[in-house]
Amino acid sequence: MYQSGTSGRIVAALVSEGILDTARAEAALTVVERSLATTPVPAATPAAADSVNTKQVTTNPGEGALAAPPSVPPAGSGRPRLSEVAGYAGAALVVASIVLLGAQYWGEIEPLPRSIIILAIAAVLLVGAALTTRIAGGSWNSGRRLALRPRYFVSTLTLAAAVGVGLAVGSYLFTTRYHPPENYDMHNVSMTWGVSLALVVLLVAYLVVPSIVVHLGLAIAVFNLIVTTWLGEGRGAELWRSLAILVVGATWLVLAELHRWREVTLGRAVGSVYLLAGAQFLLSQENPGWAHAMTFAIALVLFGLYWWRGDWPFLAVGVVALTVSVTEALVEWTEGSLGAGGAVLIAGLTLLASSGGAILLRRRREHHDGQPPLISHPIG
């Protein structure tokens, strides 16, 4: 019974991560509570101490009490916030310059100078990210120890730089190798190269400064690379595309369970969505029943993962997968005779039923063995 309160949450987190044995949880709870209870109160500033000594208020007749000193924000407390706002504004202006240059001079500048300009802007963003890491962390390789706000700022800069690199390379290849309307990039070569290089930048950035921003950028870039890469024509290519998405989703989940992603919950959410998307890509095949069956199977797998790990993305995406699979299957079996209203009714009823089952599953999971659900790393 160590789930409630600050001390209980700390001990529950240690147990869930395997740092602390369950048998030692109660003893650890006692130690944590004793430590928090004896934590010294921060010393008051001289100005605050003077105000305490000189100001008194009478709470009851004949009884004096010292007035609590008013909370005075430390001098210069707004400086980090103002500097952060200025940094974001500067980064936004640099990114906006790419858009303005493209809108005003895109057709007038030659492909090579144009790409060089965009690469130079991306380099400025990367240098800004590196300097922020050095200043905020104290060293060049301190990205993993950065506080939340500097880490988000660095991640935003690197994400914008990755987009710039992909745009510079992709636009150069498209302009120099293909000349519409006579010629088109039928195999998406330019986009594949651009997305691939942007993905490399994001991967390096995540290894240096992991954050939710870069994590989401990686997820979007990988998905974009899979769906745009030329794999041939016909249903065979779409089958391979679906399998690739499923494999990436499973790999994402494995990395999350191995804590290779810093944001474990987000990694589980991304992997679950990938599995659902991969199953839905099978709708392009001649027999859509494979898509319905795969989506239903993924829903069951996600429910099982929720029972095992107790993290909400498994439950949420599992409910969506179950609703989608049942609705699509019934519409397919009735050959569309239900109409739009019938399809919506089926989806609503299935969602209600699956949500009720999810609530029951969650309650049983929380009471399983009398232990709280496993607590993963925070998303951000």
C-alpha cells in the first residue's frame, strides 16, 4: 500500500523500474518519508528575514504571531524565460527566412546556390543547438542531462535543421534530374534522398539530446520514408509496404520495452499506431479480410500488452483497432448495404462495447496481485 502520496509515488516508480525489490518497498517507504520530513527549509533571504523580524500581526487578543513573509520572486527570475522566448523567436525568424526566400526568389536562384543557402541556414540552426547544449549543460556532450526547457529548445532547432537539410537535397535532385512537365520523378528518388538525410540528422540529434520533439520527428520521418519509397507497382508493393510498417512498429515497441527510447510511453504509443497503420495498409490487397483480421489480432495483442505493462497507449490504440476492425468487417460482409448511418451506428456500438471492456480490463489490471500499474518514463 505505498501508492499514495509523494513518498508512495517515488517508491512505486522505483519498484516499477526494477531498481527496488517489492519485498523492500515498505522499508524504502519509511526511509523516503523520513528523508522528506527532515528536509531542511530553504533559508530566507536577508530582506525576507528583516521583514519577519520587523512585522508582527495580532491573530488573537493578547497573542502575537509572526506574519509569514510574502513570497518575493528572486531578482532576475524572468531572465531565463525572456531569453528562452528570444531564442524561440530567433529560431522562428531563421525558419521563416527559408519560406520567404523560397516564395520570393525560388525561381530566380539556380538550384545549387539555392540549396547551399538552405544548407547554410540549417547549419546555423545546428550551431545554435550545439551552443545551447554547451551553455545549458556545461559541456558539448551533456545533451542527455539537459533540463526540460533547454532540451525542448535544442530539439526544436535540430528538427528545423533536419527539415532544411531534406529540403535542400531533395529540391536540388528534383530540379537537376527532372524537368516537369516533360519529365517527373516517378520513383520519388528526390523525396527518398531528402527524407533519408533528414532522418539521419534526427537520429543523431536524438542520440545526443533525446526529447519528445525529436522522437515525434523520427516517427513521422520513418513513416514518410516507408510510404514514399519506390517499391514497384501493383498490390505486391503495397504488401511489402504494409509489412515494413508492421516490422518498424514491432521494433519500436521492443526498443520501448528495452528502454532504448527515453520516452517509453511515447515509444509505446508510436509503435502501437504503427502496428495499426500497417494492418490498415492491407486494405489495398484483393481480399480486405486480411486487413480486418490483422487489425483485430493487433487489438488483442495490444490488450495483452496493456495487461502486462499497464501503460495507457496499449489500451487506447487497442480500443481504436478493435472498433475499426469490427466496423470494417461488418460493412464488408454486408457489401455496404448498411449505408453511412448503419456504419456509424456499428462504429458507435463497437466503441462503447470496447470502451466498457477496456475499463473492466483496466480495473482488473490495477487490482492484479494488489500492485499498481507499472510506471514508465515520462513522455517528455
